[in-house]
Amino acid sequence: MKFEMKRKIDELGRIVLPIDMRNYYEIVNGDSVVLLPVREGIQIAKTDLFILNQMPQDVVVKVDELGRIIIPSAI
């Protein structure tokens, strides 16, 4: 499945992951995701694909009840 969706980042640095995308990748409230800066932008991945103790904690964020994540200012 290919997702091409435009979303705006709000004033608090949050972005909503669309429900179809969350369902497809089985991302639910409270899951942690990793934000990886890449040349093209920011890659988002479920943390179960990574070994958490090897990831810098400033790139690991939790998905809230509305499907939002906060993009840290450092990224």
C-alpha cells in the first residue's frame, strides 16, 4: 500500500498519523515510534523493528490517543 498524504505540523510540533496508515502498520495508542532524520525528511518506524536500548531517546516518541506524535525540535 502506498501512502502519500500531506499533513500540517501544529503549533506544538504535533502531526496526526492518518488512521488508515496506523491501521495498516498496526500502530495503536501508546505505541512508541522512532523518528529518524534522513536526507528527504523524517522517517517514522515502529520501535518493535529496532532495539530500543540502541536508539537515542530523543528520537523515540509515543503515539497519543488521537494518533498524534510530537516531532522534537532537535529533529
